[in-house]
Amino acid sequence: MFVINCPYCGERDQSEFSCGGEAHIVRPKQPTELSDDEWAEYLFMRKNIKGVQFERWNHAHGCRKWFNMVRDTSNDKIHAVYKMGEKPPVI
Amino acid sequence: MTKYRINKTRFVDQTKTVSFTFDGKKYHGFEGDTLASALLSNGIHLVGRSFKYHRPRGIMSCGSEEPNAICQINDNTDLTEPNVRATEIELYEGLKASSQNCWPSLNFDIGGINNLISPFIPAGFYYKTFMWPKSFWKKIYEPLIRLSAGLGKSPTQPDPDIYDHKHEHCDVLVIGGGISGIISAKIAAKNNLKTILIEDKNILGGSTIYQNNKNFIIDNKKSNEWLMNEISELEKLDNLIIKTRTSLAAFHSYNYLLAKENISDHLPLDKKNGSIRQRLWKIRADKVIVAAGAIERPLIFNNNDRPGIILANSVKKYLDFYGVSTGLNNIIFTNNDSAYETAVSLFEKGISVKIVDIRKKSSSNIVKYADELGIKIYWNSTVVNTFGYKKIKSIEIMNLSEDGSNVTGNKHKIQCDCLAISGGWTPMVHMHTQSGGKLDFREIDQVFVPSEKSENHINVGSCNGDFELEEIVKNTNNKVKKFLNINEGGFDKISVLCSKELEKKNIWLLPNTISESKTKSFIDFQNDSTAKDIKLALREGFKSIEHVKRYTTTGMATDQGKLSNMHALGIIADTAGVKMGSLGTTTFRPPFTPLTFGAIVGRSVGKFFDIVRKTSIHEWHVQNNAKFENVGQWKRPWYYPINNENLHEAVQRESKAARDSAGILDASTLGKIDIQGSDASEFLNRVYTNSWSKLGIGKCRYGLMLNEDGMVYDDGVTTRLGENHYLMTTTTGGAANVLSKLEDYLQTEWPELDVYLTSVTDHYSTASICGPNSKKILKKLFPNKDFSDEAFPHMSYQDAIIDEIECRIMRISFTGELSYEINVESKYGKSLWENCIAAGEEYKITPYGTETMHLLRAEKGFIIVGQDTDGTMTPIDLQMDWIVSKKKYDFIGKRSLYRSDTMREDRKQLVGLLTDDPNEILEEGAQIVSELDKKPVEMIGHVTSSYFSPNLNKSIALAVVKGGKKMNGQKLFVPMENKNINVTVSDFIFLDKDNKRINA
């Protein structure tokens, strides 16, 4: 049970948040131009890193804002949180 | 005083007698006793039978590590509780306890035969034996195993006790109220930190509080006296909360901890008075100091499990804390100095004691002192056997060989009535590892100690591997100061004198003259696994500690291997010839000690189990005899039986009435999302499969929403209220997820869109009136409104006023009938509904529930997302190609509709099914086959919706069938348990395909 520092609300209990999986996967602007394989890469392929991972989180039971978080999956240490659209920090 | 209550102590009030029963017989103990100490004071050691061999077992310890003294408490059907450790339950007036796992009685247990046939039931016996013949499993093996399995009896009635949860925040949480915990808590609290100290026993002090030995001196006082003084000072501190009878259950990441407080378990029955029984504390601590202590290890030798064989430090606690002697003729069997404190205590009370030590000598102060007192010590010796069935009577000892791997010389028999054993100490690293900490193996005394420094928690005292009093006091002071960033600890100039252990020796499995296969050297006392079981597992090829553990069940009992895990590891390491540190440990999982279900669920029982959502019309439904069904958290009217109708009869009547005259449905639960912003139309274009740009203001349109993988996710009608204003409806169950998904796209993929979403599900109540007479009823309700098809066509909306209340009327239909939905602010819902019922009375307007709604829409071939779809259906599979825009460049899920897999023609597709016998109703979920004789049977689809249609007077069903689109008219079969039902594939629109009714 982590404490997450929502970029809009501040520190809140993990139970208020939901995780939306890997961050920085951009929806292709022109899906019709993509081959089946390229589309499948966007649609299905996700990393599952043991270590530092960039994730999307949603303050579902709070401000309902989505934001990004850098978390080490091996020890749950949260390295950074930042708003959608902001540049990912170098970890 | 009884024969065994030989000592007066300050911890047990011998003026207050408490009576209790054990196995139906009445005994007496005193206030302050545990069930275990009270039983021992009455000379009772035999308290249970072992799990597998049904060997007699006695009390072995004095704490949560107890493997044997597992009791059933109380005998009523609602409050009885199995698997309670006698060492942990405080005695109260009227306590009823009984032994478990024995039949017909503790003293004569038929299962004891397992002990005689034990050579035939080694580790893995069940896995190996009950494999064949296969047919024996169901009728013979399983019932027999079930009969003998399990410990104790569960209550058969609901738990009447109250449990509680409470959240707490603090600067410092100290786990454990022994000497190191007390020092830590005092340093923290004196430095203005909000501190909580939790201790699982009823008083603070750990094992130092009864140390009372002149070899252990702190600041010129005996250690126990010094500590008592510290405790009384501690109790005066303002910013310190002391929670006794509170045990830590779990230590999660980010210093989130769960602790269980026993509030009324120790009170006499008549004083519990409906008080809360247990409270689960959910603590978020800035810093955590673990001072959980250590558990004494047993020694592993032949027949080491007889009643009367007790851990040495527990013998000392029973004597010095409870005033009870566990025996009058004691032998102490040890590999370390700590057991000598027990010997000295016994000797000083005039009780006979001898010592058997596997070491060749020990030159510490406490050993010298014992020697000076004249206590007989057998050096370099080991116990090779014990005797006495229900209570130990004597032991045999032999000398150890030079390297300790064998025994030499003659056997020497010694009489005794108690054998106190000590194999050293195991630090309680459970908390540390639960929080993610790692361990190091310390060779010198063969212990795992916490490694890796965490910023947010530390371990102090014996759980950190500091076993000697001086180390404990000084290291705790220094460590806590550094951890809390404090200059003055208050214990900086303390002087500590104690005995120091210089000679150490450990043998995991003690040698014997007889072959291993003929010995019973127990490692896990509760699960009856022995050293030879571990060796057998290794011979059979198991290598990983996790596998050996599961195969032999070592460490898998309710004590979670607190006494057994280290020996199992040690024997594996010795046998396999590897270093113990390289084996790793098994995983320590929460809870540390078993938690009651009551404590876990707290107040969330009965009507507080989940939120119940009711519409504003709910009371009317209740008054009109509605039966309800749960849709998500909503209570929705399911059907309205009249005169004892069953579900089928009520639904047939309601369905007929809705098509023949008029029906009314409470549709308030449908999800509603208010969408506003200059890009609202573009947004809808992107999230629905069809086009929204040209939808006029005041018009409604049905939309289908896909996931990015092309599968149908939700559907509903959206109304354009204004230029930049829409009202979207979603399925009842999908509302929250749809909003969340839409927000996700808006915030992350399309932040440039000017769109705002608001959930308004609860804001409006909806009455949906359908049927050929619905227009007449609407005219009565809204006399000034023009309901002609030209003025108010299908799929349009208008504002209106009823009883001076503004409302919205949508002419939309989910039943295939002419239909209007009236929306008002929720608080007027019931009054609107009653107006509708009154206006419809002359047309016999019939309220109908969800079941009739499902039937009516199935007649018309409308899908229900989640019933006819299951996350694997595309709109093409549903034969809804018409709703997928070819012109739009993109929408969510579009690209996936052109993946090779979604374009396969043999995907499951939506079809109608008609049974050859029109009265035969298919079961929803039933499988469909095309060839009955083919083996293996090829299942080509399943029934998704099935009803008897009163309007068509025949059974109808929707189904998904592989390649179903091209199978119209084909004969298929639905095999059931006793028969095969013949069906024919049909169009899935059964009624009014050309929409005459909707446009009536």
C-alpha cells in the first residue's frame, strides 16, 4: 500500500488510485496506415519490467486526473510523478 | 496452591481464583494465567494429538510459536472457535476449552494407530498412494481423507461478535514491548515524536521483566527491577500510546501496517457485554522500529515430541512469571548458555535440575554460577531417546564424537518428568522481510539477521540478532538515536553487566545409534514432519526449499513453521552439502499469527457489506410487491408478481400487456453522462462507431462503443440537447467504466479537445412507457403537447412541463414498441411515476421489470452488452455492420476491425435459434453442436438469451455460433443432460422486422 503524491492533490493512499499500465504509448495518428503487426504492437505489447517502470495512474477516487509515475516494481519505490504531457524525468 | 504452583509472582494474582473447564472437567487457575499456565499448574501436559500420527502432545512453549496446544474454545454453535493456542489465551471465568484432533478422547485416540503404521506413511504418502485405482477416489479415498482431515470445528452459526477497524497515523511505531522496544519508545516519545508501542501480551517487559538473576545488572539493579522502573516512567509520557494485547499482523510497503487488538477476549463471559471483540488497526507510520524479539529453537533428536518436553525459556517463564513448575525433576538439554538461566531459576526454588549440554565446555559467568551452585552438567552429551507415552519419564544420553557427527560410549538413562530443550534462538525477521527487507546468514550462531538498511524502518534487540543484554541495550540506544536523528538518547551512560556466551555449537540433527529410518525426530510438530521426511524428499529429487516445504508440509501448519523452518533448512544444507546462507529462506507471508475473519471484515457485514443504490421510485416498487435483482450496486425491479405468480407467469403477463396496451419501466439506473464543449460532436465521432456530425439538435441516436481491440464495450442512446451539449446513456452496469474510459482518452490522447464530462446518472429519474397506447397516456400527461409523428418523430426529444416541473421526453425504444422515456430531476421521480400510473389506469398500464424488458428486446433482436456479448464480439460478429461508419477516418477500435483475426468468417456470430418444439425453452449458456456423434464433441457456440415469447407464442433464443451468419435455416443440436434439443438457425429479429410498431 503505497502513498502516492498526486500532482494535483498531494499525498494520498494508494486505495484512491488505479493503475493504467505502461506510460508513453501514443495512440497512432493514422491507424489505417499501419500493418497488422504494427497495430498489434501498439494494441497488445506491453513491458513488464522488474525494476524502474514508467506507468500511467489515475486518481480515480479523487480528482479523476490521469498522470504518470515512475516506479521501481521490485521494491515499489516511487521515483517521480508528473502530469500528462510533461517530459518524463531521467531516472 | 497446587503441587505445581510453587512460586508467588507479581504477574499472577493468586487471591483471585478463576474456574474453567478442559475437555469437560473443571479446574482452577488464577487471574493473570493463560490457559496453558493454568493447565500446567494442574499438572496437565497432554493437551492434544498430533495431526498425522495422533501421538500424544503437550504444551511446548509459552507464545505464538506453540505447535501442540491447539484448542477448541467454547462449545456453542456461534461462538466456538477452533485452533486457538492455549499459550495465548488469557484465562477467564467460565472458559471452556477442549482438545482437538482426537477421537473418541484425548487419552484414548483410535487415530493413534497411525503411529504404529507410520513406516508406511512417509512424506508424500497421499500423493503416491491415492493415485490408483482411479475409481476409488470419489467413493472411498476422498470421504476417508475428509473424515480425518482438519483441525477443530467451525462455528455453524453467524458470528455474533462485533469487530472494528481504525486508522491511525504516527511518527514512530514500535513493534514489541520487550526491553529494546521500551528503550526505543522512550527515546522517540521523549523527543516529541508521536509514538505508538504495540505489544501482543497483556503487559510490557518481554522476557527481561522476569529475568531476576544477579548475573544481569543494569545501572546497579537487577535487569527486571530496572525495567519495571522504566515501564512506570514510560506510562507517564504524553505523546506515547501503549497498546497491549495487540499483535502485528502485516508490515506492508510504505510503512503501512496492520495490527490486531484483542479487546474483550480475556474478559469473563458476563463482562463482555456486547463490547467490540477485536479491532484491526491500520497504521501509517513515518518510521517503524521493529523489536519483535526472538523465538527459542528446539533440538532435533529421536522422540523429541513427548508431553513434558518444553522449550527451556518457556519453562523459565512458567516458573518465574506464572509461578508454575512444569516438572519437579527436570533435565535441561541445551547447546547454549541461555538455558542455564532456567536451570538457576529452578535450582533457586529448590527444584531438582540437571543439564545435558552438547558443548564440551562453556566459560561464561552464568555457567560458572550454575556449576558453583552444584547443578550436575553432562558435557559433550546428547539425548538419543526419550521414554513415556503420555508424559516423559526418562531419557537416554550418550557422548558425542569429536566432530559431533556421531555418538560414542555407553547409553546412560536418567529419570525426569520434564525435559527443557534449547537449540539457540531465531530472530523474528518476519516483519522485516514482509516489508521487503533482505536477510544475511550469520555463520557463528547460524541465524538469519536483517541486512539492507531501510530509510524507514530498523530492527533492534534480539530480532536484529543481538542476544546479550549489553548488546541489546547499547545497540538499541545507538541505532534508534541515529535512525531518528537524535543526539541524546537518555541511555547513553548506562552500565550493563551480563553473562556472555563464548562457546557456540550447533547440530541441526543430533546423531543417534539407531538408523535414521527407525527414529522419529520431529521438525514440524504441528504437521508431524520429521527429519527423515526431509531427507526422503531430497533423495526423491526435490531441491528447492519451497518444494521440500510443500512436499513434506514442513512449516505449513498454523504456526507457519516458527519452530521448524530453520531446522528444515539446516538439515537440507547439511544433507546436500551446501552453505545454509545460499539456500535462502521460505517466504514469510502475513499474517504473522492467524487473524479472525471478523477482524478482517470489521463492520462491513450484513447491510454494510456493499453499497445499495435505489432509485427515487424504489418505495413504489416495494409497495407494489416487486421482486428485485441486483444490477451492479443497483436494486432493479425484476418482476411484479400478482396473486402468487411465479417469475415465468408474471413475465408472460407483463410482456403481453406491454405489447397489447401499455407497460411502464423504471429506467432510472441507466448510466447518464452529460457532455459539453465545442468539440463534443467530434468527441462522439471518435468514441462511437457511427457518425454524429449531422445529428440535429433535439434528435437521438443509438451508438455502439468499442474497445481499441474492436470488441463491443458498451451501447446506448445519446441525445443532442444543444449545439455543444449532449446527454449520453450507457448500460446500467457499465456507467462508471465508460466514464473512466472516456476521461482517459480525453486527458491523455486528445487533450486538445474542448469537452467536459459529468456523471449525471443520479440526477434524473426515468419512467419509460411503451406499447400501442403509450401515446394516449402521454397526451393525458402533457395535454398541450403535439405527439403526432410529424411534430415528435421516433428518435427525437422535447422539453416539457408536468406539475410545473421541467422534464425531458425522449421518443426512443428498447422494446420495439412505440415508446417514450420521461426524465425528471430525481427528487420528483416518484411523483412522475405515480402520475404515469394514474394516467395509464384506463389502459391497464402494467409495470414491468428487467426480466420482461429482456424478453421484449429479445423478440425485437436487440442485444444486451454483457449478455449477448462477452468482450470477444465485434459489431460485424453481431451482424450490426450498419452501425459501423465506412466514411469516418478513425474511431476507437476501427483499425482492429480489419485485423486478419477479426475478419475471419468462422468467428462466433449472433443468430436466432428456434426450437423444433415451440414449447421447449433453451437454457442460457447451453452449448450448441452440429454433429452429435463426433468425438470429441465440437462445440460451435452457445445460447446467450432464451425466453418463451407470449407475443409470438413460441420459444425464442439468441445465440452465438461459429460462422452463424451463413447458417440461416440450418438444423443444430443443443445437448442437455438427458436429451438433445433440435433447433433451427433463424433471423435474430423475431418480431416486427419492418418497425411498424415503433413508428405506429
